[in-house]
Amino acid sequence: MKRFVRMLAALLVVTLCMSSFVTVALAAQKVTATGSCNIRSGPGLEYSSKGTLHKGDKATYLDSRKKDDRGVSWLKIKYNGKTGWVSTKYATLSSSSSGTRKVHITASVYVRTSPKKTASKLGTAHGGDDLKYRGKMSTDSRGVMWYAVTFNGDSGWVSSKYSYLK
């Protein structure tokens, strides 16, 4: 019986270590500045600046995204020991190399031919759908992030206002 308990405990330790590794691997995504921007204490312009991310700088993505009252997405990052938020108007999230990711649709949304609100429509994705993520993101002039997806065999784009990357 003692041997069984020891083996079970060892298995539990190995499982916990492996799950910690997966968490670290997912959190290791990078955010790259596309222009100089403030690192803010919260996800919005009303929050104080904690520093600056300069064009080309890379920060660690902390797997959190929020939208401000204008609909602009903000990414939580860690940079030079500081934790804060940067706007997707000035930074992009790198694609993950670990496994196939999906874009989860939260409400009915047009799938478009390019990452613009005015682009041609390929069709409509509905709340609850999961579309294959193609590893690309783009931010439009309004600061809205778009995800490249596969939709009915075609390449398209969906707005982050109605979806999120999982």
C-alpha cells in the first residue's frame, strides 16, 4: 500500500510539473511594438504610464486582453520587470507555435476578405463557432485587432470585437 501511495504521489508531481511547463510555454508569446507607445497601468488611455515600449521592442504577453470604451484592444505584458498594458494600435501579438489555435466567435460576425470593416464579406460566422486560426493578426486604423482564419475553406478575417483567440 505504501508503494502505491508513493507511486501515486510521484505521478502527481510529474503531472504538476508538466502542466506548469505548458502554462509557461503559452505565456511565452511575444508582443512586438509597431511604434513607440506607453506601457499603462491598466487597459485604457486614462491609466498612468509606467514606461515606454519603442518600435521593435518585444515584451512577454501575459495572456490577457481587454477592450477600452472605444473598442480598442489592450494586451497585458511584462517588459523590463514591469507589468502593464499596451494598445494594439501600437503593438501586435506574435502567433503561437504550440499546436493549432482557434478563434472563438462570441456573436454573429461577418468574415471578411481583409482586416478592414469595409472589406468584402465571405459569409457569417455565428456565436459559439470556432474557426481555424492562420497565425496572423492585424490592427486596423481604429485600433481594432483582426484575426486571420479559415472559413468554409477560404482565407478570411474576423474582428476581435466579436471573437477571441484561444
